[in-house]
Amino acid sequence: MNFRAILSVVLVFLLACTFPVMGVTTYLSPGPSLSAAVSGTNEFTPGQDAVITVVILNSGTNDMKQVMTGTIDRDDLPTTAKMVTVSLAAGSAPVKVKSDPQNIGDITSHASQTVAINAKITNDATEGEYTLPLNLTYTHLADASEVAADVLQSKYRTSSVIVPLTIRIKPQVKIEVLEATADKLSVGTGGYITLKIRNLGFEDGKKATVKLLRSGTSPVIPTDANVFIGDFPSGGVVTCRYKVAISNEAGKQSYPVNVVVTYENRDGDVVTSSQETIGVPVLDKVTFTAVPESAALASGTEQVVKVRYTNTGEVTAYSAQARLSTVEPFSSADNNAYLGDIRPGESAVALYTIRVADPAEAKPYSLDTEVRYRDALQNSQVSDTIKVTLQVTPAASGGLAGLLPFIVLIAAVLGAGYYLLSRRRNM
């Protein structure tokens, strides 16, 4: 029995000696090594909404490996930059950074991450190269040791590095609208806008064209939108005139239009400036009143009716013509009248020859009239329908009208008597 027990212990010992020794691999490195560079273009223009794309590279290298006796593997490598936070500042550059600090996660050794940062180049930015400080904050494994057979203690360290990023501001034509003069533009009509524009930028534009553009759904619609001005040097001033139309959906208020300049820069590239927005005042639609000056017509008669048309709008109506629509019991051989140019607040009189049927009921009648005219662009326009009230009176009785048959009879008798008397004298 003792022999068997001793043999079992010896066999267990021998078997234990055949197990391999467990080892843990440890990488020795000073830690991550982060760098950054602008990806894509780093050239921007004054006033531009810029997206600065940055690539962040971790070039840290695990250049030494140590295999140690142990049982717990490390979760992280010392070269891994963990929880990397990216923050860009303007420094002394003419830039406004719009993006908040961004966490882009972990970057392992020889890996990279790309981050887009929104910024605004100030309008007064001058040509040149500028440096923006990019702050990278991260944590990394500094040390790990087994404090017990089944316990691993890891120590992390937070580090920061500032990487300079270089951007370049290119000169650009920048426009300033010094003066905007609009004809009296009213709803549904057309007219002109005259702009006086200065080049505030540091670029001399060549083969330049100043464009007037509709702003979104603005009811001010350019119909002649391009003016070629040739060379547009820095500090230069030009005057441009444009045709515009005002839609019928507009009201009495100011509406936006946009102005840009397309030109050839010093590199021979055709570029477009940042747009400038101006307001254009729009007046109410041209309206008229129509008042008859002789409104009573007797049944069965024909007479000339005078109607006075007054321009109650704020814009001149050119080559105006009035039209009166007649209905029973009225009729007219010519129901159109030429009024000419009618300025705001002025009037013109139209003459209509109107016949009233007999019999016609004596009462007020309402007729429709309208004014057709031309706007400042010679486009034909038509006013809203206006109501004109004419009063029909009963047919005349007694007086000359009642004596008319007797007058005709007396004239016939006198004519016959004169004829007989003339024959007797000739005989």
C-alpha cells in the first residue's frame, strides 16, 4: 500500500514536469507618436465657408518585445493612442473655427484617422500663409504589472501634442454694392435696377462679368442678368443696369437679389466671387378708379358718356387704353378709348357713345371697364376690372318729345302749301 502511494506521487510529479512554462509577451515603447496634415486643398479665399480635412497618423513603433513569465495578457499596446480628441484653434490666422472638439476614438500603431473641421475665412483676410494649432489629446498605456497571480494593474497616462497646420489664403475679387437704385417697380410689372459696385478684394479680375441672380423664390426675377465689364481691378468701381420682372405673387415690401462676379484670376482660372445680397423695394400693383361724369341716360336715346380714369397706384401707366364692356340694354359701336400716359395721381377722360334700348327699365346698371397699359419695359399689362354705374331714366314724355308727331304734320302741311303757291305764281 505504501509502495503504491509513493508511485502515484512520483508519477504526478513527473507529469507536472512535462507542462510548458506559461509566458506573457510585453512590448516596450515610449508610446504613441501622433502627427497631422491637411488632406486635399489647403487654399481658401476670403469669406469662404471652409472645410479643413485633417489626417492624423500614429507612427509609434513597438520596437522591443519582452517575453515574461506570467498568466495575464495586456489589453492595450503602449503605442495605441486611446480616445483621441481633436481641437483646432485659429491662432493668429483670419479664421473662425466652427467645429467643437471631436473625439475620433483609438488610433493604433501605423494607423490613421480623418476628421473634417468646419471653419469660416474672414471677409477681411489678406493673402498669405497662416499656421493653425491643432491640439491632439489622448491616453496611452504607460505600465502594466501583475500584483498577484490573477491581478494585472495597468497605468495610463494622458498626453497632448500640438501640431501646426498650414493653410494659404488666396486673393479674390470681393464685391461691395455701394448703391442700388431701382425704378418704381410694382407687382406684376417690370423695370430696371442700377448697381454701383466696388472691388474690395486684393485680386484684379480679368474678363469679369457681374451677374444679378434670383435669391431663392424671391418674386424679383432678373430677365437680363449679365453685364460684361472686362477688367475689374482691386479698388475699381463699375455701374451696371439690369432688367427685372416682379411676379404677381409679390406684395408691397423689399425682396432680396444676389450679386456675384465671375472673372479670370491671376492663374488663368475662371472663378466666382462670394455673393452679395441686396434688397429691392416693390410697390403695390397699379390700380385705377373709373368715375362717370354723365351717368344718366334716357331710355331709347344715344349719347356720349364721359368716364374719368385716375391712376391710384405709385407707378406711371404708359400708353394707357380704356375699354368699357356694354351689356343689355346698352350698346356701343366703339367701346375703346385712348388715355395716353397717366402718372400716379393723374387722370384722363374717356368718351364712349352709348345707346340705350327702348324700352329699358329705369334703374342703375353696373358695367365692367379695364385699363390696358405698358410698364417701364414696354410689357403689356391689364388692370383689375373696375365697376362703372350708369343710371337709366324713363323715356322722355311731353315737351318736344310729345309734340314731335304734330311738328312733323305741320311741317308737311306747310311744305305742301308752299309747293302749291309756287305753282300758281309760275302759271
